Amino acid sequence: MKPRLIILSDLWGKEKSDWVSDYVEQLKDKFEIQFYDCCELGAIDSTNYTEESLHIQFVNGGIEKVIENLLEAEKNQIDILAFSVGGTIAWKAALKGLDIRNLFAVSSTRLRFEEDIPNGVIKLYYGENDINKPSNNWFEKHSINFEIIKK
């Protein structure tokens, strides 16, 4: 039986996630894959489909709503590949009991505010020019495995 991998969208949800199919194609032979639209799980209103509007809704209760729904949906151990706000959601859900074996998060800039570290293997990826990535001190303090992607 293949391990279960969930993919958590960024703040744009499935509306702008055509690229996720590239990941699914590469990983489908190794994992049973479930894609979650964070906007959908967080009951985010996309009427005003702007970064600012979506971000405000996630920060003001949407993240917690997604976590609640993930904890309800996922009862067994999982691996997670998450993007942007999806990484923050996965992190916080793990702290609340989501059983994560591996967490791979890409450009999850809000993690720089986190002090508690979830269980499981964690690998974080950021672009070198991302001004909101956690500081090197944060990575060192928490002994987090990370990679900075050039350009």
C-alpha cells in the first residue's frame, strides 16, 4: 500500500493551481494523492479574488477553519506537500494533532512567526529573493532542514 500524500494549495486555491498536476504526475506512482483547495476548506470568499482579500480572510479565521477541516478529514499518518499558506496550515494542524510523517513546504513565509515545532520530518524551501522567508537565525534556533533556491 502506498503512503498517503496530501497536497495543500497556496492562497489562490484550485483556481490558479494548474501547475499542481505536474507534481501529481511525478508522485502518483509513489503515493496515494489527495489535493486540498485551502480556499474551499477555509470557506474563503473569492468574490474579490485578490491577494490582499484572500490573505486577510486566511489570517482572520480561514487558517483555523482549514485546520479544523483537515483534522476531521485526515485521521491516519500522512505526508504533506504544501505551498505558501498551505505550509502554515499543515504546520499548525500538526501542532494540533494531525499525524504528519513528512512535511515539505514551499514558500510558507508565515512560518517565520512560529515558535513551536511539529513532530515529523520537515523540509522547507524558499527562493533566495523572498524577503518574507524566515531568517537564518530562525532556521538554526529550531534546527529546521531548509533549502534556499537560487534566483
